[in-house]
Amino acid sequence: MRRPDILKAMAARVTDLRAEFEAQLRAVSRLEQYLQKNHTGADESWGALDDALRRSLGEMRVNNASIRELLQELTSDARAEPRARA
């Protein structure tokens, strides 16, 4: 693979990685909101809080898997560049 192609692929993966981290931050923010609402007594329903927490944590696990996958792809791309010169 040519260097410009590798750099282009890496740039696309970095953009994807940024989107995944932003999604993760949104999930963490929602989780904080749910917990704050429950702590202040604004939401007395344990079932609703439990459902919200499970959804948020599930979303965060998916985001983490996507982030790990993208980091692995970036690592592979970075290692491919020196071999292309050899």
C-alpha cells in the first residue's frame, strides 16, 4: 500500500475513533444524569433507573468494543507503512 493511501486510511480511522469517543462521552453524560436524578429524588422509580443504567452501560460496552477495534486497525495501518518501503 502506498504511503498516501495508508495516511488516508489512518485519517478515516481517526475520524471514526473521534466519533466513537464522542458517543462514549454522551453515554457517560446520560449515565451521570440518571444517577443524579435518582440521588436527588427526582426519579423515584427504581425500575426506570435500572433500565436506563442497563441501556447506558450496554451502549458503553459496544462503544468500547468499537474503540478497541479502531485502535487495532490504526495500529495495523501504522505498522504497514514501514513494510511498504522495504
